[in-house]
Amino acid sequence: GAVVSQHPSWVICKSGTSVKIECRSLDFQATTMFWYRQFPKQSLMLMATSNEGSKATYEQGVEKDKFLINHASLTLSTLTVTSAHPEDSSFYICSANTGGTFEQYFGPGTRLTVT
Amino acid sequence: DAKTTQPTSMDCAEGRAANLPCNHSTISGNEYVYWYRQIHSQGPQYIIHGLKNNETNEMASLIITEDRKSSTLILPHATLRDTAVYYCIVRVGGSARQLTFGSGTQLTVLP
């Protein structure tokens, strides 16, 4: 099946710094990628939808200036958490679709801890 | 997307079939039933989907009632590695739209 990778798998950063998370589709081209966030013992919540070559669409309540998304190619989308704070600590997961299929493929997730 | 209702948790003995129910009484005619699962601290994994016919693949079977208001995911021979949160999601077909995750069912496979 299609494989999606994320890097890094975990990261610890200090409050006020920025962190970039990469999401790559390894063996297919992804026209659309999705970014989700998951807090402990909660379900996944969609943050934004990323389309290659265009601006991301953010869900209500998600600050677009804080969570910068770039989908510069058909195999790579990045999420940058700017000026991170402890409340941004979470599990960030991306997914991608192959277009024309029903299933979405998820990355393994990135655990962000802000101290 | 139609709302779904799943039990919070279920246990199953290893080697036995695990039957996970999902209610989706407000499903529309063009909405599919999808099942994903999430093993602890990993990204979700696609399992199966269906519209109105029963479906089977190498992972599981999906049984959808004739009125489509409920469905059951069947793992025929559960193993310890099937312990995960299972999400039933109902939405219009195609993968170019986001998935809306509910709280899911925590399935624990017991040795």
C-alpha cells in the first residue's frame, strides 16, 4: 500500500521557538494532504487541508499564522509551528490521498513537546 | 457527514472473532461507511469501506444492514496486535476530503 512518512517522529523544543514537521508521500503523488492534531486520550482533530501549489485551508479556530503549511510539491507538505508554547504540545499526524481512491494514508505521527 | 455511534470499549479473546458495531441512522444514500484503526501512538490505518454491500478484504469484513443504518466490522481471528481504537466514519466517497474522527471503540484483545 501507499506509504506516508513524517519527520521527525518526535521533537522537544523550548517555548518561543519554531518547529518544522515534514510529511512525505513515498511512492505516490499526493494532490491533497491533511494535517491533524491529537491531544492525549482524545480523537484526531483536523487542522488544515493542504493542496499542492495553493494555500492551505484551515479549520475554524486554527491560527494560520501560527501553523504554517507549505505543500510545495506533490510528495511533500510541511507544517511549521511558530513561536511554540507548551499548549502546542501534541501528536501531529498527516495524511494523503492518491486521488481517485477511497482510502487515505496516514503518516506515523510526530510527537511535539514544548518545554 | 452522518454522525456515528460506537461503544466506548470492547474486549475480545485472542483467536476469536471481534465484532465492532457502529450506528449511523442518519446516513445518506451517497455516503460510505469507512473503518480505520489507530494503534497507540501511531497514525490511523485504513481497514475497509463499503456503500451497501458487504465487503471483505485481507484484514476484515464489513457487514452493512439492509437499511444501512448500522454496520459491523469483523476481525475474524483477533490477535494481540489488533488492540487499537477503531473508528467508524461515514461520509461521501472519495479520498480528497478530510475524515472526521469520533471517539471510536477501544478494542482490547486479551491473551
